[in-house]
Amino acid sequence: MRVLAIVPAFNEERSLPAVVSGLRRSAPSVDVCLVDDGSTDGTADVARSLGVTVLSLPVNLGIGGAVQTGYRWARDHGYDVAVQVDGDGQHDATYLPALVDAVGAGRAALAIGSRFAGPRIAGAFRSTWPRRAGIRYLSWMLRLRCGARVTDPTSGFRAAGRQAIELFARSYPPDYPEPESIAVAARAGLTVTEVPVRMSERLHGESSISAWRSFYYLVKVSLALVLLPTRRPASEELP
Amino acid sequence: MTSDLIPFELQAISIAVLAAFLLWVLRLVRTQRLSLRDSLVWVVTTLVATMVALFPGILVRAAHVVGFQVASNAVFGAAVLYLAVNVLVNTVAGSQNAARIRRLSQECAALRAELEAARASRGGAAPGEAGPGPKP
């Protein structure tokens, strides 16, 4: 089974070596593909020096466009499973095999790494309470709109099987894509499961979601989830 | 052509402004800053507005048909609606362009990675050193 780790990164030259070495340690057989989302620092050079495949975007597309670049690469190169791992070091690569197993065994087409699914792990990062409230709301919206039961819909730590790779290569939300992409998958009839994972706080830099943007996030994702069942699925052909 | 609906001075100024606007649009097309296709909507609207400035009676009759008491309210209403539609159409074009740029960038990134891999497998030939590049 061929597995690709998609690592989207924007100005993460400091976190990258630890992220890549974590992946190599936990999943040595996994190919790593870094999507450099128009970084202005040495992210791409650091990645090349680490010997991973680098997909360098000429302009900054945002997380959705960057991740989709990885899914398109996975599709075009015949990977069976693609795992998204953030380039900021928040995702613990030791959980990667569990995520791969969840889709590799055919249990589901998409496996979401969840901070809230398993028993509470001491010292694990579970976000601040307003964010947890937002996450709970999104989780409720997802169940309401498309029946997907996901406790951590904002998690970007996830594994996609072939069907989901095909789907996401064609259609992936461009911004704040995590909850909406679960809805896209559920709507396409793919099964979504969860795997308990541990996340830590970022190693360096700041989250791309500041407090004031959280409101926009919730409104945008809510609209996306409300409209989703009535929207025509995106095709490979562009308008 | 002269009308008792609006003073002659106002009519003259309106027509002059519209003519200047039309010339500006045509100039943008001539200097390749606006595509002919995108200029059409502006040319047609300006010509329609010029017709209304020349024959204000058309507007008064149209306003009464729709139910406006005062023709100027119809002008404001129509202008606001027209601009709103225009902005929406432009936003749609912006969304489509964003999707195209996204796809192009993704293709660029993938092609670059393929190229780097191909070069590496051929022993790290630098660009221009070897390979079937475009012939001058």
C-alpha cells in the first residue's frame, strides 16, 4: 500500500525538520510531500534539503488550495492513502499509522484524527474553551446537515483513501476547508470515521486563525454547510 | 431634442459627461487595458444613457409605466440596481478567476516537482545544459 503524507506549509522553515523527522520515525515507508504555499522564508529549501518531494506553489493559495495540491499529486501518482499532516508541528506523527489503518483496512474512506474522540490524554492540547464551543457547534452542524458524526471537525490531521483522494483532487473548499471537506465527503456517500489522536501546541509562529477571524470562520462554514446539499458538486472542469 | 423636462444646460452637461465616459471606455479598449468583450456592457449602457439624456420623455414614460411618481426616483432606483448587478457579475468573475488561478498554481507546482525529479534522475543537469528545451 502506497501512502503519501501531505504537509502543507507556509513559512514553517523552523518547524519543518522536526515534522519530517517525526514522520520518518513513525512511518518510514510513507512518502512525504511538502506543499509550500508561497512561503517567503526558506521553507522549500529546507524541505528539499530534507529529501522530501516539494510542491512549490507560485502564489499563496491558502490552506485549502495547498492541501488540494497534495491530493492532486496523490491521485496523479497512484497513492492508495494520503494523510494530511500540518507543517507547524501540531500533529503527532506517532498516530499516523492508526489513521492509515483506519482507511487502509477499508473501514472508512476518510479518517479524521480527533482530539476529543478517545479518553482524555494528560497534557494533550485540546484548545481553548471558546474554540471548543465552536468545534462542538460545527460538529452538531455536520451531523445535522449531512449525518457525519465527527467530534473534531476542525482537525487537519486526517487520512484519505482512494475514493476520498479522487474526490478532494476534484473538489476541495479553498478556505477554512476542514469541516466543509468532511461534509463534501459525506455528501458524496463516503464513510467518515474518527481516530483518537494527540495534538500539541504549535512549535513556532502563530495560528492562521486569530480570535477575530473565528467569527468569520463560523459564519462561512455554517453557510457552506447550509448550502451544501443544494450545491452542484464541483467538477474537474473549471467555469 | 430639446425638452421642457430638464433644462438645456443640464442636458448638455449630461451628454458631454456621457460622451467623455464613452471616449474613456474606448480608449481603455484601444490601449488594451479593457477587453472588447468586457467593454460592450459599458458601451451599450452609455449609449442608452445618452439616448435618455437626448430624449428624457422616454424615461418619464418608462417611470410611469413601472409606477414611479417622480422620474428621478426611477433613475436612482435603476442606477442602484444596475450597479449592484454589475458588482455581483464582477464578483462572480473574480470567483471564477480565483478558481482558475488556484488550478494553474497547482499545476505549476506539480510540473515543477516533476521537472526537478526528472532532472535529478538524469544526474542533476542544470537548466540549459541538456535536454529537449525549446529551440531558439
